[in-house]
Amino acid sequence: MTSLNSLSAVEAARQLSERRISAEALVGACLERIEEREPIVGAWTFLDRHLVLSQARDLDRGPIRGLLHGLPIGVKDIFDTHDMPTEYGSPIYKGHRPAADAAIVGVTRATGGIVLGKTVTTEFATFPPGKTRNPHNPEHTPGGSSSGSAAGVADFMMPLAFGTQTAGSVIRPASYCGVVGYKPTYNVLARGGIKMGSDTLDTVGVFGRSVADAAFFVAALTRRPELVIGEELHSTPRIGLCRTYEWAKTLPEMASAMDRAASLLSKAGARVSEIMLPPLYAGMAAAQTTIMRYDGSVNRSDEMLRHADKLHPRLAQLCRQGLEIGGAEYERAQSLARQCRDRLPEAFGAFDVLLVPAAPGEAPAGLESTGDPIMNSVWTLLHTPCVSLTASRGPNGLPVGLQAVGRIGEDARTLAVADWIERRLR
């Protein structure tokens, strides 16, 4: 018999809705897994066993509340929660208790989901790492900034979790931990009540152990049934293999993963061709850095002014760098981003998705860094839907991920093609 914590989100939701399993039993199985593995993985910053079991029992006694009824969900600790501390990965906010839930957390609860606990984030969802380790090898980073969410889902502590992405904070940790990360089109998921880094960039994303699970989660949150994975594609997908202008920063295992994927998908019937984005897009990575640093210095100005001594030195340096960026430089970066978004349909051509690296390679050794977001930052700025898929293994046996990148607003098609790809890369 499959352990309850190992069930897919889709299957667990079905069994919960049919009352074949109880929310209390499912939450209990997840808590047992956490008790066993948390000393090694370190995915959580707050758990309240009695609170979540009580909430599960309440759901079991009442009517089915919605599609997420009884599902335990990890929430990154930059999302406000009224009944749990929200500390944003910073000592400045130690013990902080918001008055209300973040909008998407409220939607989750209204749809029957159970906030299992708060997962580890890097400091203010930036670069200074937290305590989380890669569940495949604890001597390697899990990625960031949504470290605990990715690691917890990968380690079967919960079926689903929330993250956010300003540069690469959903797709990269999903790649490093070998799970599916789905960053929807910008603003598909509500951002109210989440600690802001950049209004232009910040995007709520989700983690699951399959494309179907991630798609189901967002479909339930947004009342978009078209996102749910149903029958396989009837038409042959058109896939553009895009090595991007940042390809020089990839590792040898990424080249192998791209080549393997191209071969497998072509043999399966997909129309796979190489594509390079127009030269205009070569400046997008630098533009994203400019916008992220400028906005970060604005949105963390209070912390810099009143609590600079409690900021990690690297984060304080990023804020100072942001203060050196002038308004004209910032507007040039925003203008380039708008131009590139407008021309994206032309750049995509006839392709359904672009298949690009999800990270430079497998998760780096050591815990001093969460890895480089360079393979993600352009797509975050472009506001495209992205889905991370495990494609192979690296030299240390760790997952190597690719991401399916779709057209802005075409999340349903992107997810359907990503599901098709996932089935053939397994």
C-alpha cells in the first residue's frame, strides 16, 4: 500500500473528496515524514502539529469545501499567515504575526487546503541561504529562494507547496530538487500579503511532484479548469530548443540533458528545432538585474534605514547597489522588457514552447550559495509561464532540469505540452 504522504496531489484530492481517506490521516502521515527527515533536510521554519491536526479534523467533520479539501500545503515564509509567524527569513521580523492571511493563502483555505506550516525562505527571498539542504544529498544546496518548499515536496513531506520567483526562485530549486516547479504567467496568482521584492518581477509559483499536480493546484486556486491535465495532446507538439544568450554559464551536464531531451522527444514524434531569440533579447538578463536591484532597494528601504545591522552583509550590499541605479537607467531596463514582451509572439514563431535550461546544471556542492538564477531571470522578466522538468542526472547523481517556456497567457497549452514532455523524459 502506498504511504499517504507519497500520494500525488491529484490522487490524494480524489480520495479525500470520496472520503476514502481522511484529512487527519493524510496530515498525520506528512507530519510523521517531517519528524523523520526534518533533522536532515531542514525544510521548515514553523510547524504546529496540534493546530494542523485540529484543522484537519474540522474538515473531516464538515462538507467538502473545494478542490483542495484536506490537502496539506507548504507555504513559503514570505506569505502572511494569521495563525503562524511570518518572518521573511530575517531576524528583523522574529516572531512577527500578521493580522491576516496573504490573499492566495486565504484562497487556499477557502478551497479546503490546509496550511501545513511555513517553509524556509532565503532572507527576504533574495540570496543569503537558509538552513535547508538538498534531500538527494544534504551536502548540496536545494536552490533558493523557495528552498524549503522545493525540498519538502521532493522529500514527500507534503504534496504541494507555494514559492515565489523574482529571478529564479521557483524553477531553479525545482530543478535542483527534482520536482516540478510551475511559474505561471505574471499575476495569475494573487500577490497581496506577500513581502514584495519587485512589483515588476515577483510571481507566485507552485511545486508538485508532477505537471498534473502543479496544474491541478493552480487550476483550483484560480477557477481555471482548462489548466487541469486531462487526455494527452492529440496534436504533435512543436518544441524550440533554445540555448539562450546565457548558455556559456551552463555546465557540461546541461548540454547532455538538452541533447538527450531533443533526441527522445523527436523520436516520440515532436517537431524539435533549434531556435535563437533575436539580438534584442541579449540584454534582458542585465535588465532584470537592474530592475531587481533598484526595486529591492526601494522595497527594503525601511529595513536598511532602521535595521541595517540585522541584514545579511550580502543583502545589504545588494541594497546599496540598487541605490546607485538612477531612474533613467531603470526606465531603460523597463522599456527593453516591454519591447521584448511585445515581440515575443514573433520570437516564438510556430513553436508551442521553448525548451531551455532550468539551471546551469545540477545542484552545486556546499550550502554557502543557492546557485545561479541566470537561466531563469530573463523568463521572469518576460512574464512567461515556465514549467521545470527533470531531464537527466548530473555527475553527482543529482537531478538536472529543463524548463518548458510558453507564451504569455497561454498557461493551459504550456502545461499540456510540459506534461507530454514529462511523460517521455521519465
